Amino acid sequence: QKEVEQNSGPLSVPEGAIASLNCTYSDRGSQSFFWYRQYSGKSPELIMFIYSNGDKEDGRFTAQLNKASQYVSLLIRDSQPSDSATYLCAVDQTGANNLFFGTGTRLTVIP
Amino acid sequence: DADVTQTPRNRITKTGKRIMLECSQTKGHDRMYWYRQDPGLGLRLIYYSFDVKDINKGEISDGYSVSRQAQAKFSLSLESAIPNQTALYFCATSDQTSGTSGYTFGSGTRLTVV
């Protein structure tokens, strides 16, 4: 069983819409959750992290965490073509001291 | 200059050859990691190091070795390269204070084994 699962996509949304990206994880003891954005051929860059249940907002991005359901999501409001990228979910599992990554969801924002 | 520098950026090598990928950082971070990325498989951890005297295997360490020459340098070696080691390799760093919240990735090394 994979530790971190994401739908691979591709997910297509029109410009200005809300993009919703989802991630589930298997280790119930996980404490830290991260979203990275990766443009094709480039390195991942951190866009959000969340530790507590609920929502965390940063500009157009909102991370949502539900530890009971072992579910974390990323919402991108007012999606722009420049948001087109692969989004990686990462989880710091119990005692691991490193991150486990999902396979990523490819997002395309259509102008 | 980049905070985390990987060399080379691209490399094509033949099966059976020994190759070293290098990573250096100016972040002052104590923790360094090597990941590989394959299409459809995401990022997978090869090795990680929390200081010069600390080396730990990740989930896919077979066929790889590492050396932490200094706090700022962490090298990954393929002793005898094989085609299924063709991948995009990333080095990452973090510090003890931020733990895993402060991952900084290098630009990556695209390795092709023919």
C-alpha cells in the first residue's frame, strides 16, 4: 500500500475557476503535510504546509487537513494559466524524519 | 548563485560505468537528502544524512552509495550504472530547526543510462 496517494490527473480547469487537489495518506500518526508545485523539468517548490486540522490560507491557496479521514487537499482560487504544473503532496510520517511524496497531480488551467 | 547546486545537470552514461552526482549547499543546513523521480512514481528517497557522521538508507538504496564529505556536500554514486537507474535525481536540504518544513531542492540531475 502506498503511503501517500494522489489522483494523477490531468485535471483541467478554466481560468478563474477553483482547482481542487486531493491527497490521502496511510500513516495515522503523520503530523506534517506539504504541497509542492513542480513545473515540467524543474525542481519542486514548497507552496503550503499545514500541521493542524482545518484550513490554512495563503493568498489564492488554501490547504485543508482532516486527520480523522487522513485527507489533505489544496484549493487554488482564481486559477491562472501560470498555475499549470504538477502538484505534489508530501507527508512527514511518524518517526521518519523525511518526507514521503505522492505521485503528483498534473493541473492544466485553460485560458 | 543557487542555494543548492547539483552537478552535472545532465549526464548520459553507459551501462556498467561508475558515476557520481554531486550536491553542494550554501544554506548552512545540516540535513541533506537524495531523491529520484520517475514518471508515474513520484519522488522516492534514496539516502539521507543528518550530519557528516550520519548516513541513512531510504526506500530505494540498492545500487547506490553516498558520501557526506562536509556539512555542505553530499554525493551520490552509482557503482555500476544500469538502464533502470535512468531518472531525474534531486538533492534536498533542511535544517534541524525547521525539520522537514524547510526542504530546499536543487535543480536536479537528469541521468540517462544507455
